[in-house]
Amino acid sequence: MASLAIEVPDELNERLEKRANAAGMTVSEYLADLAKKMAVLPTREEMIERLATLTRADIAASADAVREGREERDDQLDRAVSGQ
């Protein structure tokens, strides 16, 4: 396993110690846990690449589909209320 060493301001170190203690961890464990969580998140560039592969939604068609669904639901409710 690799070892990392970083220098941080005293105030940041104190905040990290408090958070680690509250989580029942050492500062090293706490930072390793944060690093694992961050490492699985996509970078800004990776997110841009993913978004670029998505197809754009046809807003008008989507709105029409929602409208049709609502009209159908309203018709069903009207029939149910009127006893048909």
C-alpha cells in the first residue's frame, strides 16, 4: 500500500481531526475513506465526455406525450366518477 504525506494549515488539520474523531477514525483512515469516495467520481472532463454522448430530448414530443397521458388519465377519472 502506498503512503502519502501532505502539509496542511493547522486549522485544517484540527477540523480534519474533529471529523475523523466523530467518525471513529484516525485522520489517515478518514482521509483514505474520502480519497476512495472521490476517486470513483468522474472528473469534469469525464463528465463532459459522457454528456456529449447523450442524445438530446425532443422537448415538444416529450410535452405532447405528457399532455396525452394527462388527457387519458383525466378521461379515465371522468368515466370512473360518472360510473361509465
